[in-house]
Amino acid sequence: MMSQAMKRYQTKQSIQRDAQEMRRKEIQQLSTQLNILLVDKMNSRVEGAYINQKKLQSHTRQLQYNAATMQRQTDDWLKLLDGFNTALKEVGDVVNWAKSLENEMTKISHTLAYAYKEEVESESALSGQ
């Protein structure tokens, strides 16, 4: 009777060990699957971050290129504006020069007219004597 009780106990223990071993293997498989899923999810997030980083780098390069192009255009426009201002100053200088020349010519004309008038009057005074 004792030996039968011992056999039943050992059989029961063996069944419990086998069940426990099966549960351990199942838990191990489940934890492996969970780890794989977590790593895959993390990898997909890392991949998304990497793709976003590449996009940001590309946009940054494009923005730098556009900024440099805009700077060159601005410099060109400033050069054109400086040239325009210089041309306006030159036009102003030419206008002033023309006015000065006109004033001098008017003075010369008045002087010549006065000299001619004086000469005519002196000739008429000489011929009238």
C-alpha cells in the first residue's frame, strides 16, 4: 500500500513537473515572442525617426540653398540700386552743370548785349558830334 501511495505520489509529481515544464516553455516562447514584437516596434520607431531625420536634413540643405540664393539676389539688387542712385546723382550733377552753364551763357549774353549797346551809343555819339 505504501508503495502504491509512493507510486501515485511520484506519478503525480511527474505530471506536475511535466505540466510545470510545459508552462515554463510556453512562458519562455511567449516572452520570446513579446521581445521580438517589442524589438520590431522599437525598430519601426527608430526607422521612422531615421527617415524623419533624413527628411529634415534634406529640407535644411534646401533651405540653406534658398537662403544663399536669396542673399545673392539681395546683393545683386543692392548693387543695382546703388548704380541707380549713382546715375541719379550724375543726372543731378548734369542738371546743375547745365543750369550753371545756362547762367554763365545768360551773363555772357547780357554782357555782350550791354557792350554792343555801349558801342552803338558811343558810335552814335561820335557820329553825332
